[in-house]
Amino acid sequence: MHLPVSEIYLYFAIFARIGTMIMLFPVFGEVTVTPRVRLSLALAIAALLMPVVRARYPALPDQMGPLMGLLFGEIFVGILIGSMARLFTSALQVAGNIVSMQTGLSFAQNFDPTQGIQGALVGTFLSLVAMTLLVVTDLHHVLLGALAGSYTRFAPGTLPNMGDSLALILDTSVDAFVLGMQLSAPFIVFGLVFYMAMGLLAKLMPQVQIFFVVTPATILIGLALLMIMIGTMMNWYLGAFQSHLSPFVG
């Protein structure tokens, strides 16, 4: 059976947007998820959305220029929304780096599979816990809703305004940094108070090797504080993640 060219065009136009978002989304686009699984998921979602969004697409252009322009627009929309979701996960790396510096664990580095880079051990731990909780609490459905909701926000065949797109990415980066600071706020207070106390102790007892006393105590107290605060931190992050992506859910 031969499919009409218009059907093939429609399917691959949808796939261009959906595949780009799946590639960048957290949970679905992690490097630990094999490319075959990601590709199969994108192809399946594109097929499911095809009857729903068919009417939103213009007819098959009769020239290559408009066709390439439409595909470029779909890929751009996918990169825009996918990058927003991916940038928001960087809040966990910001929080992890701050926690590591305040608890004396900044030297402990390993590969972070959620970012694809070398990162602080605490940041990697927070990222993995957050990705697990996104699935356990069904918040990955928000990401799936954003796939369909993107057609309401960005109509096919029209390129989003570049100024607004850059402003959206900038606002997301700022929000992610602020969230990272908020998540690590207890550890900033801990570091300020603890190191101030150790500085006073060093002045009062200069004969004591403060470094050898402070380092184990900092790590022990920092890990205990992380154990106490991890639930609140993850709950705060999940709420912010949902509220950040909810406007894109149709």
C-alpha cells in the first residue's frame, strides 16, 4: 500500500517537532535512554498526534523553499520547548554545586547522566533523585502534555518571534538559577554560621589545627542536613517544575 505524499509530509513535519523535544526533554531524553528507544517513542507519539493536529498544518507546499522553512520552524519550536525543560533541570546542578562547596564535597566529581557533563557528586545525586520522582509522581505526563500543547502555543508554519524566544530562554535560565539558590539556602546558612564559628575558634585556639577538625565535621553535618532536607528540596523542585511547564500543556 502506497501512502499519499501529503500524508508522508504531514507525519515527518510532526516528527520534526516531537523528535526534537523528546531528544531534549528530561526523563525521555537522558543519555541512559538508548537512541533506539527515544526514536521509537518519538515515532509513536508523532503517529498518535497525527489525527489530532492534522488540521493545524498547511497543505503540502509545491516548492522546496516553503517546505524547508516549515520544517525549520518545527525543529526550532522543538528546540525552544525542549531547551526550556532541560535548562530547568540545571537548577539541581546549581544546588548540588553550592551544597558541595558548603559541605566540603566539591572535590568529589563524577559523570552526571542527566546533563552529560562532569559534575559535583551531590548535584548528580539530586538530579537522579529528581528524575526518578518525576516518573514516580507522574509528572512526566506534564512533558507529554507539553508535546500536544505546543501546537496551541506555536502554530505550525509560523516561526516564533526571535526576541520573545530569547527572552523566554533567558527567563528560564534565571528561574533555574534562583530555584537552585532556594534549594541550597539551608546549606548557605549552615556554611556561613559554621565557618564563622570555626574562624572564631581558630582565633581563640591558634595552636589547634582547625583544618583537620573542620573537614570531617563539615562533611558529617552536611550529609546529616542533606538527609533531613532532601524531602523538602525535592518537593519544592517538583512543584516548581510543574508550574514552570504547565503553561505549555494544552
